Amino acid sequence: MHIYSKNRLHERISEKIEEDPEESFISICEAAPEGSVMGGVQRYGDTMLNEPQLKRFAEELNRLPEDQQTAVIRQVKELTQQALSCRGYLFISGD
């Protein structure tokens, strides 16, 4: 899985996250409630989140218990904020 942020012109503006050996990110997405933004992230497909989705996604990430906030989750939170700050996108490419 690759995760990175893009600006409004769809240009990549961040380094991508590639390694998550514990699958912490996809695991929380698969366990997320139906109807949540995290629940819409696909393990084997591509997901692009726009500004309204990113706002909800950031709220969902911030509600995660501290013990679930792995280094990868913290990186995803950073990329989410980066995309929000430039009104861009978060791109998640599944395997």
C-alpha cells in the first residue's frame, strides 16, 4: 500500500508511505464502522479522498485510541493535514 498527498492540481506534494509491516493502517480501516471514511479505504483498490472526505477522515483518525496510533497512523495523520492545508487530496493505493 502506498499513501501520499496531492495538491489541488493533483501533483504529489509528499513522500509516500510504503511500509506498514504490521498492517496497522489497513487493519483500522477494515475494522471501521460502515459509513465511515476509513471504512471506505480499500485494501486492493485505489482510494482518493477530497477535502470534505479528508475533514471527516481526520476526525476519525483523531478519535483513535492512543494504543492504535502507530508510527504509520501518525504519518497518515500528517499527510491528511498536509492535504487539507492546501485543499488537496490524499491518495491511497492498495496492493
